[in-house]
Amino acid sequence: MRPNFFAAAIILAVVVAAGVLSDTTASGQVLQGAQSGQNAQGLQGRQGGRGTAVSEPLEDRRPPLFLRETFPMPKKEEIYISQANIADPNLELKLYGQTLPQWQALSHAEARKSGKHGGLEMVWRESPKDDPTFVFFGPCNTPCALALRHKTNFVDLTDLAKIKWRTKQTGYHHLQPIIKTADGRWYIGDYMEGPSTDWLEREFSMIDVRWKEFDEQYVTTKGTGAYVATPDLSKVDELGFASLAAGAVGNGGHGSSSAARVDWIEVYGRPVSR
């Protein structure tokens, strides 16, 4: 009897161990599958809803140059920016904040005669000798923003879409990207180009940017102030830049004490027909 008892006990232990191992393996497979699904969903969310295959490297689908804007000027002066300062005939200039339509293309001196002025200007100076034409935030008594809208295409800013620009900020100004998606919603990114002594060329990937709701009328954040879920970057209607600080108010918008400046901007993304 005793040998049979031990034999039965051994058989029972083997059966129990096999069942535990089977459950553990199944649980591990389920957990692994769930984690894989979460990783795929996370990547899809950062792509802004495009849902590209996880296995395909992002580097294998780098987007082309969508636009390059240099903001030209015919002569050296200081004027309020207008459509005449947009080199690409396919782009529309959009201004937000203080810049009023009736000031566009007026010189700084002409606008000051009204006793009320302020907003984004174009500047081309005699000195320094290599000074470029640039968008100047100095005369903005309240925050200003500028966006560009392609006449025939949205732009897809998923995958490794990026912005490259040449800028120079003084004071505590920071330049930030702004976008308007196809559903009409505005967002401002957390990438900030800060102060520098000289002009700097920088680039950043849109996939790394976090976004907050943006009030284009007053050029400030809105809503709760918290970061929002990644916007749908597959169709962006307008794209540009903003500074959430006022310009050189203390010295009439002149000088270099407090301002953001943009020489040119490039956007890399895929065109999407409107």
C-alpha cells in the first residue's frame, strides 16, 4: 500500500505543476500581447492618428520639404508686414494678435502718426552689414503670432516631419510653433527657441512636441492649461510661430532689448490636397 501511495502522490504533483506552468505561459503570452498592443497604440497616438506600421523605421519615410519662406523686402526699411513680404505665391499670410489690417505695409513712422500702433513688422537694416530681412516682434505691445496657409494643400506633420528656422531672441522672449488643424482647432507647442547673442539655425521634430490649446485672437494658451492629447497632425491647415511676451514696449517698439526675430522658416511634411 505504501509504495502505491507514494506513486499516486508523485503523479498528482506532476499534474499540478504542469497546470501551473501552462497557466503561467498563457498569462505571459496575454501580457506580452497586451504590452505589444499598448506600444503600437502609443506610437499611433504620437503620429497623430495616422496609424503607420510599427515595424517600418521612421527614417525610411522622411517627409520632403513642404515650404520655405524667407520674408523678402525690396529695400532697407522698417514696415508692418503684409502679403508682399511672402515670397512663395502659394502661401497666404495670417496675422494674429495686435497687428491690424490697416497698418499692413505702412512704415513704422507712418503708423506712429496715428498715436496708436503696434504689431509685427519687417526690418532690413543698414547695419550690421550681414543683417537679413526679418520678421520683428519688437513693436508688439501685446503678444503677436504669424501663420502661413498653403492655398491648395494641407500638410501632414506625422512621422519625422520637422520645422527648421533661423531666429534670434532677446530679453526673455521665446519663439514657439503654432498650428491650426483641419478641424479648426489651434495648438501651441512646448518647443521654445530662447534668447541668443547671434542668429541661430535650429530644427526640431514635430513628433517630440507636446501641445496646449491656443487662443489665436489673444495669442495665449487657453482651456485648463494642461497638455492635450496629440492633435491630428495628418492635416494641418495653418502653421507658424508666436511669442507669448510683449515686445519692446518701453522704447516704442525699437531697439533690441526685448523681441523675437525670424529670418526664414522651413517645414518638412507631406502635402495633402484640400
